Amino acid sequence: MKSFFIKALPHAVAVIVFAIISVTFFSLIGDEYALKQSDIQHIMGMGKEINDYRMMHNGEEALWSDNMFGGMPAYQTGVRYPSNVFSYIEPALKLGLNGAIGTLFMCMLGFYIFCLCVRVNPWLGIAAAVSFGLSTINILYLGAGHTSKVNAIGYMAPILGGLLLAFRGKWVLGSAVFALFMTLHLRANHLQMTYYLMMLLGAVALAEVIKLVLKKELVYALKTSALLLVATIMAVLSNAGNLMTTYEYSKLTTRGKSELTMTKDGAAKESSDSQGLKTDYILEYNMAPGEPWSMVIPNAKGGSSMVSLADNKEALQQADRKTREQLKGFPQYWGEQGASAGAFYFGAAMMFLFVLALIFIKDSIKWPFLILSILAIFLAMKNMHGLNDFFIHKFPMYNKFRDTKMMLVLIQIMAPALGVLFIDQLIKSEITPKLRKSLWIGSGALLFIFILVMASPNMTGPFISSAEVEYLDNARTQYKGQADTLSMIDSIEDSLVDTRHFIFRQDAQRSLLWILFAVVLVVMASLKKLNVYVAASVLSIVCAIDMWSVSSRYMNESKVKNPQTGKQEYRHYAKIDDMAIPYSPDQCDLFILEKEKENVANFDGIKGQLLNEMLANKPYSQVKDKKKLEYAAAFGALGLNTDYRVLLANPAVFSEASMPYFHKSIGGYHAAKLKIYQEVIDFYLQDEIVALNQALQTRSKDTVDTALQNLQVLNMLNTRYIKYAGEAPPLDNSMNAFGNAWFAKDIQFMPTADAEMAALATADLRNTALVRDSFKGVVKPTQGLDSTATVSLTSYGTKRLIFSSKSNVEAPAIFSEIYYPEGWICRIDGNEVPVFKANYILRGVQVPAGEHQIEWSFEPASYSKGTTINYIGSISILMFVLLIFGLNLKNEVLKQ
């Protein structure tokens, strides 16, 4: 028994170390402060309606959200799947640590479990886990609020560990580890990370199978592969609800295939653009040549584009005095990404050990690691046009994801994995004089290459971005013939390069220090002068200091002056009140509230009920400003009981989340909008907003009134209010907006999507419905519809709408609700009726003559079936994991 506790000691120490590091790194998170996460703020704006619905309906999921883009499925804006039992287990694995603290803890714990799976000494595993956990990818994306991405990353290493453990002798236990963490990874719901994980697992599994076949262990390879496949299926079943709804939804989003064959200007669309994201959009944040050096030298391209040279006074001193003032306007970053929050840094010492391991380690895993590393680096860069084009156009599903430099996450995993395996093998294995000499020569050669790059920074590429080259060239053209000015421009360019050379060398010297520690570690290990405890201690300290010092550049407790209040505020942290309720209403929002709440019966009672629910739930219960809570409850009550739409008269309306927090917005913030809506944005809505703004600038009432009447598509979408200034009342567009529903007097059948889209510009949409030929059996032209015919909304619910209709003849009714074929069911007087798509993005039904009740209900089968499968799958996998872990623990205890 004593031996058992000795074995358990490093595990207990690991958990304590990881918890201390996580809590200390995010030390300000608590009752008063939270991380200032922009994407979390956006998510709260996007998910306000469905969160309010959940609180008001005893945990029931809304599934549909009307507060953005005219309406869209809520699957990717906060729908929960409580039928997956791992939603209750995951918090326990994180020791109850919340938010970013718990996620960082899980990243380190997960990597430590990987080290145990590959039988690395656990003390060394602590060092590698710290290096992985504090990698800047984790910190940068936690800071931005991409929590699901970092959660998904944190589970990738233990999944790989389970796979290797299974193929290397413990096929049942390894499969259990694999199944557990694959389930948690899929639950994180970040399919881009899953995509890269599958590439990693596929490459490693292939290498392991080949190795077993060469050792004539085909039977073991087959049964292990089969059990891992079963574990994967079980993990998928555990997350079936999320995966089924996401798959169903994805086909209808901007990631899916378009029916349009033309662009707005009439040109033919590229085939890739009709089936996925556009190439430029995919590669917008990919790297410049030489930027992968940032994995070893954080400022290889300057780090963050949000830091200007004015913030780096030491570097600015390297510039010619005459140019220092001009240089202050340039960013410190000189890469080619659309924007960079910071470098992808994986640790100088660990990357050095990784490269050395690729040369000398005696483990077949280095081959898939080498291939994937080269592939990841090439695909992360913009200039690899041939390779990128091949993957975007030919590789299955690759064009569904943007920011493909995220594939470097594989190196984030592989570098510390192979690095620590290498040190572990050096300590455990016999070192021949020949191998020792080779190790020393290899270390010296890598060290020489690094010093050469440090001495000659231009080897890593240009020190001026292409945008800056264009800017300076334009300036030269503008001042052509003015010798003094041209000389000054040349001086600015030279000083810019000199300044950035200094930034590069300064950071390279820092990395050199950590690489020298790694060299000493390798030399001492090769001489057998280093035991595992000393090696683990040194490596842990080096990794912790190295990674912490760089990550704290992007997440720290520094303060900046708020230009509005003049007070010093934390750069990366915000008051709990500001994060729990990220947006405050302005006078325009309050005007709409006062006007629209008159349409809600018992408004004050509903508001009070929602306020009580908020006070019983975090993070609302932590809010000290009760006025903010009351506003949040008031707009929540309004949102759950009214159906009007508001346009923010700004082109940025389609990338902001404050409007959806308060109203049913024409715009919103989401990376995967419905494709039909995005296409209408591209073809019409942006232009209508521009035209409206031009009219507003004239300050002429007649001009504005005419512009409002001409908002053909916005009026069709029932845009009742136009918000053009925060402190002014909105423009009331009720007279022009078509309303929630109307009868069409005429039907124009359209042969193609192109024809239907084009007709939106010319048809009288108030009286004419544009319907595709494929719906001819569903909708019929109207004959003799009189002016007394009406269809009006009588009851609004997020996923249930009730209308009353009255007409003298059978006629098609058009609803200003977004068409989504997977789940919306229409019933007239309780009987289900067929639905058709009208005006490219709206829903319609054929309504009989007379008076009727029309009910729309969102009942997606993918959700109901998926949640049932969730429950069965997650219970099954939990029982499997507990059984295998229990038997293994029992055997370990009996051995003592």
C-alpha cells in the first residue's frame, strides 16, 4: 500500500501545481473581476433571447433565435444538451474551477495524462504539461473568449495518449482513455479542432499499425483499431444531439453549397465559392513567410498588431532621431495576417528538444509528427498558393474553416510530446559514445543555425509588410520630384527596418538563453550526470518561466487610461457587472422599449419574474448594479413577447452583437449565418443601408421618407425601427414595413435561384410573392382576393408563433420569418400543411378561405432524436470507462 501512495504522489503534486498555476495566472478572476473577453460579450449578445427563454421555461431550450439576422437556429449560440451526462462530469474533472481557470487547468492535466499514457516519467510529465498549458495559443484564445476552442485543444493530447497506449500494449485501457476524452472533446463543439485532431490521429494510427504489421502483430493491430473505432462511435453517440443539429445546420450556412451561380455584379461564381468559404476569407489570418519562427522567437514578426512602435520606447531609440515621431504610427507587427493578437509561441527550449528528437529519438511516432509539422507550417502560410489551393479545393471539408494557421495547434501538441519523450529516453537508455557524439554535434548544429538566424534576421523574410511597402511606394509616387521628402521616406523605411531588427534580436537573445538550458540538459543526460528528478525540476522551471513570461505579454494585470472616464482600468479584466451585462441601453433603445412594452400584457409581471430568475443564476447574481439588471430583465421580457425588427443604420450591423441584446435585429454577430440571408445581405441589404445613410445625411424629411419607402428588402423583413443615433429616437418605419405576415395577391414562379434573387429588386413584394418552380404543387395563384383579407400575429413565442387569418378566397400567406426547412412545421387549425419558400428567404403557406388559426412550431427531429441518443451514448461510455478504470485501479492496488 505504501508503494501505491508513492506512485500516486507525483499525480497529486501535478494536480496541485496545475491548479496553482491556473489560479495564479488568472489571479484577478473572482467576485469583482472577470476576463475582458470580447467574444464572450458577443456570445451574450447573441444568446440573450435563448438564455432568457431558458430561465423563464424551467431549463427548456429555445432552439430558435429571432434576435439576429431575422431569425436563425440557436444551435451555435448557446443551446445546451443536458442529456449528455458528461456535462455534469466535466466540472468535476476541472476541480470546480470556473471559466478560463478551469480550462487552463484541464489543458495541463490533459497533457499530463498523455505523458502517463506514453510512460514518460510523471515528474517530467509535469514540465511538459506546464509548457503545453501556457502555450500562447491557449492564453490568446482564452483572452479573446474562444473558450470552446481551447477546451477542444485541451482534450486533444489525452486522446492521442489513449490511442498510443492502446496500440502499445494496453488496448482496452487505452481505448477507455481515448473514449473518455474524445467524448469531452466533441462536447466542446469546435469542429475545426476536431478536423485537425482527426488528421493527427489518422497519421499516428497509420504509423502504429504499420509498426505492428512489421512486427507480425496484425491481430493485435486489428482488434485495437476495432476497439478504438467503437470508442469513437460511442463518443459520437454521446454528442449526437449537437453533431446532428450542427451537421444539418451547416449545410444551410455560409459553409454550405449555394444555389446561386452568379455574383452581385452578374459575373459567374467560382465553384469553390458556391460550396464553402472564399479562399481570401479562409487565408485572411494566415502567416507571412518566416512567421512560423514565432514558435521559437515570439517577436519573430513583432507579436501583436495591436502594439505600436510608440509603445516600445527601447526599440524606438534605435531609429534615427529624425524619423522617430513618424515611426510611432507603425505597428510593431510586420507579418501578413489581417490582424494578430500575438505570436503562436511553443517554447524555445521545448522546440529545440522537439527538433533534436525528430533526428535522434528511437520512436516511430516521429515520422507522422515530422510530416504533420511540415504540412502544418506550409498550410499556415499565405504564400503557399499551390498547396493551399489543393487543400481548399480538393481536400474534403477543408474549405469549411477559416484561419487555417490554427493547424499549428498540432505542433503545440507534438513539440512538448516528442521533446519530453526524448529527454525521458535519454535518461532511461544507454548512451553509446557514438550516439553521444552525434547528440553533441546535432545540438551544436541547431545552436549554430539559431545563432546565424539571430545575427542575420533577414533570413526570416522582409521586415516590412506588403501593406507598408504599398503605403511607402504610394507616398513616393505622391511626392515624386521632391528630393527632401523622398529622402525622408527612405529614412523612415530604413529606420523601420532597423527598429524591427532590434525587436527581433532582442527576443532571439531571450530564446537563446532557454535553448542553452536545453543544450545543457541534453549534454548532462547524455553523460548520465542527470537523474530524472533534477531533469524534471530544471525543465519545469525553465518551461514555466519561459512560457509564463511570453504569455503574460498578452494576458497581464497592466492598466490603461479609459479615454471616456479618464480612470485607470485593467487592460485585460473588467468588472463583473460589465461582463455579466455587457451592453447598456441608450436613449434610442429605451424609446423603443417604452413604445413596444405597451403591446405586452402584464409586462411588469413578466419582467419581475425574469428578474427573479436572473438573481438566482450566475453571472447575473454577482451584478451589483441593480439598474443594469432591471434593464436586462425589461428587454428580456420585451424580446420574449414581441416580434418587431430594428435596423442599426450602419454597415457594421452585420458584425455586432449589441443590437441583438436588446431587440430583434436585422443584423447580428455570427461566423456561420444562414447562406440565403448572407446572400441577401450581399445583394441588397448593404446597398439599402448605404442609400438610407446617404438620405439621412441630407437632413431632409422628404428625402428620408422616400428612402424608407424604397427599402424593398428591409421592409419585407418587417423593419419597424431604424436606429441611426444612440441619443435620438429611432425612425418609425411602421408605415412602410410589411408587417409580420400578409396575403400575396399574385405569384411569380421563378425557374432558378438567380432569377429569384434578381427579381427581389424589381417585383412589387408587398403584393407579389416570388416562388420557385419546385413549389408549384404547394402554392396556387390567387383569384379575387379583396382588401379586407388579413393575416396577423396573435401570439409570439421564440419557437411558436400563432397567427389569425381571414380571407374571402384561398390565398398564399407570406410571413416575414426566415425560411429554414429543417424543423419549422406549420399547422392550420391543428392540421399540418406544406410550407414553401418565398422571396428567396421567407416562409409561406397556402391558406384556405375563411377564418383560421395558423401556428408555426419549431420541432427539429435532429434535436429530439439527438438528445435521446446523447443520453444512451453517454451513459454507455461512462459505464465502459468506469468499469475499465475500476478494474485497472483494483489490479494496481492488488500488486502492492
